[in-house]
Amino acid sequence: MIKITQCVLVPAILACLVLCGCGGSDPVNYSAPIALNLKAKSDDVVANAIRAEKGINTEIGNPFGAFITEARKQLGNVDPTRVEIDSVELLLAADSKGVTTLEQVFTGKVELLFEMGESKNSYPVAELTDPTGGAPVTFTKSFKYSDLAPQDLSPFLNGSFKVVIRGTAVAGFTVKGLEASLQITLTFNAYE
């Protein structure tokens, strides 16, 4: 008679779970970079605050929608259990008017949010402080799929939300006619 002790059994079960891929630790799908182009105009600055927004599904070809569709396909036409952000970058595009660097637009903390269409709930996505230059700068991610309210899960997966950038305008950005072309690039992972 073979006697199996707990010391042998527990590691064996854990090894089986890891080898079988249980737990969904690897993404089933990765998004292509989703670049959203937003305009921040000096005329729109209110109480030193800049706010620009754009629907996630409004870019040509709807890359977020394509990402979710492919994730569902990989999972046998069911929704992923979670979607996480892999990276977020901000770039000041060359077609900006009167500004050539991000420090001519923002000062202090710059936040990125997802604002849901129906519920109007907003969720923090990422932030950075005192962005500089014109080249892409990387945000520190804060988005957690588990923070989405139950009523926002389906709208999120259907792309019914806006990406919002907000921050404090530098004093010089209130001059009439200035326009910052902001490109926000996000990548996502979907999990089983």
C-alpha cells in the first residue's frame, strides 16, 4: 500500500495547476496599439484646467473593437474574464499650433480616465507628473478591471466609453490660438 503524505500531494497539485494553465495568468489576446488623437485648445481652458476626450471606438477601423472581437473568438465566443492595460503613452504631435513640447501645455499631474457612456462613471487609468518634451512619455498605470461596476462591464467590452485626459494648463497655454495635438496610445491584454 502506497502512503501519500500531504507534503507530496500539495506540491503535486500546484504543479498540475501551473502546467495545465489553470488560473488564466497568460493573456489570450493582445491589442495592437490604439492611438487616439485629441485636441486641447487654449480657448477651452477653464480655471487653468485642460480636458480633452474621445470615444475609444472612434478611430479608423475601431482597433479596440477588433481586439475584443478577437479575444472572444479565442475564447469560443465568450467574454474575457478581464481586460488589463499593458501600456499607456502620451505624445505631442507635430501638427500642434504654437506649442512644441508637453511642458508648454501641462504642469503638475496629468490624469487619464475612462468615462462610461451610460452610467457616466469614471475610472482612473493612468497618470504622470510634469510631462516634458515632444517624444512619447509613459504613464504610470492604475486601471483595474475589477474596479468596474457591474453595470459598466458590458459597455466597457462593447467600447461604450470615452478616454479622457485632464490636467493643469501652464500659464502660457491660455494664449489665444494655441492647440496641442495629443496622441494617447494604449495597448490592452485580454484574459480567460
